[in-house]
Amino acid sequence: MTNQNIAVPDVKARIRMAIAMAISKPEFPALGGFLAISQKKLLKRLENGGGRGGGAKVSTWIDSMRASSPTRIKSTIPISETQEKSSWILHHPSALNQFEKIIQESKGKQIIMFLDYDGTLSPIVADPERAFMTKKMRAAVKDLARHYPTAIVSGRSRNKVYKFVRLDELYYAGSHGMDIKGPTKSHNYNKGNQGVFFQAANEFLPMIDEVYKLMLEKTKSVPGAKVENNKFCLSVHFRCVDEKSWDALAEQVRLVLNEYPKLTLTQGRKVLEIRPTIKWDKGKALEFLLESLGYGNSTNVFPIYIGDDKTDEDAFKVLKNSGQGTGILVSKVQKETSASYTLQDPSEVEKFLQHLVARM
Ligand SMILES: [Mg+2]
């Protein structure tokens, strides 16, 4: 095995500095402070309601989660909505229909692929532990990685997403990019840089672990609620929770989070995600990986990022703002997005990947 602890030195130094700045802001006191209070005491305090009103906060989270979790597509759409939809499709056309245009845009540049996992390579299923990708999809990603550097960028822990994908030739960015590792199998395009290894928020591991245990305890009263420990962040899954109980579950999450101001919350498809308040996201992971591959300031690179959720928007924004490459949103319904193109579902993603391989 190669030495996975060696990152590209310049990149590592620069990123370390960025992280140090992000977590040394005055509003973040020493990390130890929160661990001083015993779990028992904390649970007791939470039983008493935490003492702070948060009804408005909870309903904002739920509204935002609902917006990113469409349960079905309306069969009859009023005319104004139809017009709105066609204008949306005009601005975010199908990446399959526009495949040749995308290839034209990438001409003379190195394509680098970034793929989200849940909802992009695998369907969204009720049990997040069973979000398997198909054999055909795995074969498509394997073929893709033969020709283009390919990274999986997921909210799951790096180990978990690797267990689903099981391809050694890929880069993996788990925990929303806070945990990055290069491929263990080398390729022609990795000119000795595959030993990338980077963890953005090591200091937060004890806190995340502590909050995971608390969250398990506090959410067990809500049937169907599931808490997933993604190492550097947590997911509270609403997929199997009756919609009538969403408010109750979100309230439990709020009560725990109230005690940990150094953690923040984001909403996704039937999920609330808790992560460290550091300026690190899928967009930063994309930039880090581009630098690691030697394309930091290059104009000869064309990154393609495919994702389906709110957290992928950080990566879409990086591409849009830099004018490099393109973002592709996986969605059957219209959503506010910084992506340029769309694909309807994982089976269209598979076709798109196959097209990319076929043009080589
Ligand atoms: Mg996703």
C-alpha cells in the first residue's frame, strides 16, 4: 500500500492554514469547554426543554427539508406552472440532450469527474443502510475512472461510502468533503499524486461522537427516526418517519444542537445534517481535489460535478463562479440551483457516464 498520509505538500499547508483560520475565529472558544458537562447532566437539561424557544427555527428547517424532499410529481400541473417549468428546463436542460455541447465546451481540457452518491449513483431508499448502487452503475463508474480522474463526494462517512462503491481507483471525499483520501490503485492520470489524505475537522471527532450518543437517546421516542454517524458529521434521517412527527423529531434535534454552538445544521432530502461550524463543504472539497491533481490554477481543466441535493449546491457554485466545467443537478422536479444541466435520476446518470466513456 502507498503511504496514504502524504498529501501534496503545498496544498496541505494551504488547506491547513484555511482550516486553522476557520476554527480559530473568536466566537469559537476552546473545544474542551463542551465536554466538561456530563452526558447525564446534559440529558437532564434536555429533558427540561433546554430553556430556549425554537419553534420558528424548527418550522424553517422542516420547510426547507420539505422543499428538497419532493414526495411525488404532480400529474396535472396548472398552465402557469407548466410555463414556469419549461423556462426552468430551458435554463437547466438535460445533460443527455446537450451532451455534444458539453463535450464541445470541454474540448482540449482534462475532464475530472465528481459524483455525489445518494440519489445520484444510488436511488433514495427508505433504509439508508440499503442504498446500494446497481452492478451496472458500478461498472459504468469503473469504466469512467479508467479514462478520467473520478471522485465520490458524499455526506456519508468515507468508509461507509467506500463500502457501497467498492472501487479502489477513485478518490473519496466523505463527511461532505471533510475526510478525503486518494485512490489506492494508480492510473496514468495520477502522476504520483494519489497519496492524498486530508481530514479537515479532526478536533471535532470527540464532540461528534458525544452528540451522536445524545441524539440516539433523544430521538428514540420518534418511530422511524434514524441517526447515522458519518464520523465528521451526523445525519438524522426522516425517510421512515411519519410526516406528522417531523416537527417533534426536528425539535429533539434542536434541543441537542442548542448545547453545541460549534455545530451547525443543514437540511437535505428527508435528512437534517449536523456538522462542525467550519468553512468546509463539498465545494471546498472539489477545489482541494483539483489542486491535489495539479489543476489548482489551470485553465485546461473541465470539472463535471453531478449531485442531487442542497449540499451539492456548494460545488455547483464553485464551478459557476470560476466559469470552469459544469454542474449537473439530478432532479425530476424544478429546484433553485446553480447547476447548468439536469439529469432526471440515477439511470440517466448512468447513461451520461456511459456516453463519456464511449467518446474516448
Ligand atoms: Mg445526494
